[in-house]
Amino acid sequence: MSDLEYLATLLAGLDAEIARVSAAESGSDEQSSAIDDAVDAVLRLRSKVKAGYPGKKAFYIAASTDPNGIRVEGISALQGKRAHQLVRDGGWMHADSSTVLDLLDDDQISRYIAVAGRGVAQTFRDSREYLSAAIALAQK
């Protein structure tokens, strides 16, 4: 499988998880599973896109200049966490919530702030938009 085919597979996987998040009933086991799987899909795609950038910091510089890139980094703060625990009523909990403070360390919270209080499905769609555009930039 070529890199472009692999990236297309990762994008399709993220699309499927976004659809699951959007279709799931709030608070259901399906929603919890879909949120965790969507975070994993973003992280896999982010890792592949980041590897295409020249230099170690190029991806971070690019992501920090785009609101949707900042959201990708907000989701990256959830790596290794049960992200669904940070969702209430279809939205990410606010960064000052005791649940957030218990689950994330200071560095993770500083990145999580980019998604706190936003709709979960929209955050994933914003991340997908950024990463799909970043694929082309990384290839240059």
C-alpha cells in the first residue's frame, strides 16, 4: 500500500468514527466507544501527517497557526486517556471541571483547552479538515 493509499485509509477510518460519534445517543456505550475510537483515529492520522513534515518542529509550528490545527493538538492531549470520560451532553467538559483536572496533567490540560466546551463531533470534523489539508502541505 502506498503512502497516499494509507493516508486515504486513515481519513476514511476517521470519517467512519465521526459518523459513529454523530449518530450515537448521548451518554450511550456506543458514544463512549465511538469517542475513544475517534481520538485514536485522529492520533493515527496526526502521526502519519506529522512524519511527512520536514524537521521535528515543522508540524507543531504549522498546527499552532491554524484554529483547526490547535484543535488537533487539543485532541492529542487525550492520548492514552479514556476520552469519553471528558464528554457530557455531546460536548467536551470545561478545563476547570474536576473530572478534567483529575484525568489530565498540566501539560495535557493546556492543550485540552483548545477543545474544552466545544461540541465533540464538530471538534473531530475540524480536526479531520485540518489533517486532510495538512497532508498536501506535508508532501511539499
